[in-house]
Amino acid sequence: MSLPHILNQARTGALIFALIMLTGCATSQTAYLQDGTSGYSVECNGLLGQWSSCHAEAAALCGDDSYRVISRNRLDGLTEEQAEILSSRESYRERSMLVQCSSHQTSWRIGMMTRKSFTASSS
């Protein structure tokens, strides 16, 4: 193989790698909230990333349960439009959501009611 051919293949590989890094696939990890319950941190960053990718990942994590969006781009109460405006000035778009599945919210509430009932009956 000649040097120009090797350089051309290296450029092509670098371009493919850059496109993969810019595409919007969603990733997630478990997050623990201040009240002790668990949720998920979902990210769908990148130039081609979409909020719909984050929502699809959250829906897959929560199964058939619904989920509640607690924050977007690490700021509580932002709508998707507000988060998009804030990140529009960046060269690399950040899109992240902190979500909690409905089943986690329910189990925490049941746990709290059980504790309150137990405390009330034990006094």
C-alpha cells in the first residue's frame, strides 16, 4: 500500500469516527435523588441528538410505566424549548434529562405511608 492510500483511509476512518461521536444516541445511568429514591440520568447529546431519543430511552428504562422529567440539562423546571435555547450557543449540544419512573414514585410514597403508620401505631 502506498502512503497516500493509507492517509486517505485514515482520513475516512477519522471522519466516520467523528460522525459517530456527533450522532445522537441516548445513554443512561442510575441516579439517586435527594429524597433517597432512584431515577435515571438520560443523555442524548450531540449535533444530531434529539429530545425524542431521550424520551425513548426513558420509556425503555421504565417499561410500561410512565415517567416524570425532573430536570433538563441539569436545571429544574426547564421545558425542552428552554433547554434547547440555552444549549444553542454551544458547538456541542447537550441534552440531558433526570427522570423518575412512576413505579419508583409509588413505592417511595407507600414506604413513607407505611413508616408514618408504623410510627403512629407504635407510640
